[in-house]
Amino acid sequence: MYQIPSHLSDLPIYKKAMEIIILSRSISTYLEQDLAYLNPDGSEDKHIYVSGDMVQQSVSLAPEIVNAELERFSDKKHYHIASLDRLTSRLYRTCKRLENSNSNMKDYVPILRSELRKFRQLQRSWMLSL
């Protein structure tokens, strides 16, 4: 990954972002196995790519937190905060889409959504501290 200052890795929001990355990667791995089979008509399941979106969005959370923390100028901090907010919203919508998939792992997606709600709560208090 990348080097971050040690005090940032102790932030509750950063820790939660790292948990979300691990959880989304685990869910995606199992979803890919479930959804890798072709449909009877020979097409692939449309949700297989959504699981990749979930991972990409979750991996982008932590760098935005670090960038906002390290940014000196207020307007640039707000840019990273807004980006983090968009990523969180997009990730939540992606989870909702995955719940409609034909996989046994879709039962684990609500766990990720629950963690995202906790992340949002941490995000609100963290934004006030910047």
C-alpha cells in the first residue's frame, strides 16, 4: 500500500475504512466464485462486475481520509471530504445492487452496509474535527 503517518492509522475512521476494505474484498472473492458461472443462455451474470466496483470504491476510502488529514488548505480538505462522501454513498448503493444478485454470499452484504453506517457516523464526527 502506501506509507501514512502513524497518528493517522490510529484514527477510528481510518481503522473502520480498513475494516471495510477487508470485508468488501472477502465478500467479492466469494461472490466472484458464485457468479462466475454462465447463465443458461451463455451470458455472464451482470453482478460479477458490481463486486469489483465494491472493492474499488472501498479501497478508495482510506486514501481520501489521509489526503484530507494531510491537506493544509481548507478548500482542498473539503474536496477530499466531498469525495469521501460520494464514495461512501456509491458504495452503499453498490451493496444494495449486490443484494439482488443470485449468490449465497448476498446475505453478507447487509453486514457491509451496517459497517458503512458506522463509518458514516465516524465520518460526521471526524469532519467536525478537521
